[in-house]
Amino acid sequence: MKALKNFLKKIETKRKKLVEEKLILKKKNELIDEIKDVCMEIEETNMWFQMEKDSDLIEACIHRREFLYARYRYLINQIKLDKIS
């Protein structure tokens, strides 16, 4: 009976570890996808900036680019803080 309890305890421990690993992987994938999206938006904003003629819209491009770079830095720091690599 004790052997069965130990066996079930080991199975439960392994199950919890797998669930935790799955959650970490999901979070990692979400962060990576978000970083890819931000990089694409940065590229689009840079192209918009290069083509824009209106000074107000050029300023908007600059602010958008700064926002996106800040978001990118935040996401990279999240990966570092969570030790996801």
C-alpha cells in the first residue's frame, strides 16, 4: 500500500512539473510572438517615416517609433526576468 502511495505521489509530482513546463513554454511563445509583432510594426513605422512629407505626421512617426522601441525593451526585459531563453 505504501509503495502505491509513493508511486502515485511521484506521478502527481511529474504531472505538476509538466504542467508548469507547459505554462512556461506558452508564455515564452507568447512573448516571442509579441516581439515579432513589435519588430514588424517598427519596420512599418520606419517605412512610413521615410515616405512622410507632413511635419505633424513625421512627428507622429517619431513618437510611434519611440513607443515601439520602449515596448520592445519591456518585452526583452520580461524574457530576462523570467529567465526564458
